[in-house]
Amino acid sequence: MSQATVDYLGSVPAFPAPDTKCDLTGVTIQGGGPAATALASLARWGVRTSFIGVVGGDEFGRTILEGLRKEGVDVSRVTVAPGGSSTFSFILVEEKSAQRTIFCFRGRGIQLTPDQVALDLVRRASVLLVDAYDLPACLAAAQAAKRKGVPVVCDAGTLREDSLKLIALVDHAVCSEVFFRSFYVGDDLEEGLARLNALGPKAVVVTLGSRGSLGYDGRAFHEQPAFPVTAVDTTGAGDVYHGAYIYGLLAGWDLAGRMAFASAAAALKCEHMGGRSGIPGLERLQAFMGGAWPHAAKG
């Protein structure tokens, strides 16, 4: 839980100057959103998933739900707000650099409230993923999961008011560099991760784009270089990373194994436009990783 979007993606040879006209060289429309794309990744890898959130009763909302259904994600616990406007994004991707600019409409009347969270589903889950949007609802879900011993993973993209209350409840905090730099302003990444870990999580990870990722499990630091690929678009790479991290958690891999698998999945996603179309299959991932394929942690 809790955000899902429709993404309109267009590619251009180079970002245009202001007040000019520019032809798109490619266009694609697909589902997006941090938690939603992570769940779509897991569903493709054979994991049973359910999405908890709110969409508007508009065309975008119907497109979001249909996209998740096609991926095999259960949407029976999604609330549809008849008068709400769903989230959508337009993403402009520069071909020569694979960098992108995201224009996002966050929606109206679709805030997930604690009473809309299917706590019975949360308590039965093997893992709960929260994306730190709609914080009161995420806090309620994390508290319910904590009481039942359900591991909680947080996709921490942006540091908002009360975000650290959620971090204190989760078992695994996998954060973006934007979140991390807002939390910790020093140059020593290991010190910053140790401080984040001290808030309560068992393991913390910061994703650093082309510089890979760095993790800490309270005992040792793990540096994971990015896998080299020819990037087309980085949209959704972090979302796929979170889904892959959870896959490794369910498989019993240690932190280093989870980070390696997640890094490989995120890298292969970048070979395609959009967050969903580039999710690699397990066979492709195993061939890509070769001898680096993780194994279950001992003990």
C-alpha cells in the first residue's frame, strides 16, 4: 500500500528548451506507482499479492485497477471514491541520457484513511509493504503488522512530516537518496545508515542510482554496485528494486543477497520504457546474474 498511478511516457532525443515545440519519438501508457509496481513485480515472479489503496471513480482509476488485475494483483480491498480524481503522471524521457522529468498529478479525494485499511488482510500477510504516502493509514497498517509479527518493508521515497514515526515501526527501510539526504546531511553514508538503523529497523538500505546501493543490518555494511546495462529509462527502477528486495526476503536470502537480486532486477528494468514493461522474468534474472544468484541464508 498505498499509491498507484497511470503513467504516460514520452521520449525525445533531447530535452526541449522552454517555449518550443518538440515531437515525441515514442509514447507508452502503463501502470505505475511505488507499491503498485513493486507488487506487479512480485506477482510476475509467482508471489500472491494484494493492493490496498484508493482510486477515483474516473477513467484513470479504472485503468489503474485493470492494469493491476492483468498483473495478477488482487484489488478486492481497493476503495473506489466515486467523486475522486486518480493519480496520473506524464514522464518525459531523454533518449541520449535516459534521464527523465516527471509531471505528477497527485489526485483529489483519494486519501487512504486508517479505517479503509483491510487490517484482516494485513495480519494474514507474509510481508507488508508501505510506501509512506497517506501516513496515518500506513502507520495503522504497520502497527497491526507489528503486533502479529508480520515483517514490514518501507519504500521511503521522500522525508515528510512524521515519516520517521513509520521508520521506527518497520523492519526494513529501503530509502531513496532523496529521503536519505533529507534525513542525514553528512558525507559519511555508513554513519547515516547507522543512525537510520538506530531508529528501529532490522535492516536499512539507501539506493543510489547508477552508484548502486548501500545497506546495513546492524552488524555489517553491504555495498552493492549497480549492474551495467544500456539504460533506456529509469522510471520504476526503485519500485522494482523494492519488489525484488521483498522477493529475497521471502526466499530467506541475507541482506547482501537481497540487495544483489534487487539491483539486478532494477538494472534490467532500465532497458525498457516505463516501470511495468521492463520487469524482468526470473529466468532472465538468473541468466543475467549467473554465479551471483543468491542462496538462502544459513541458520
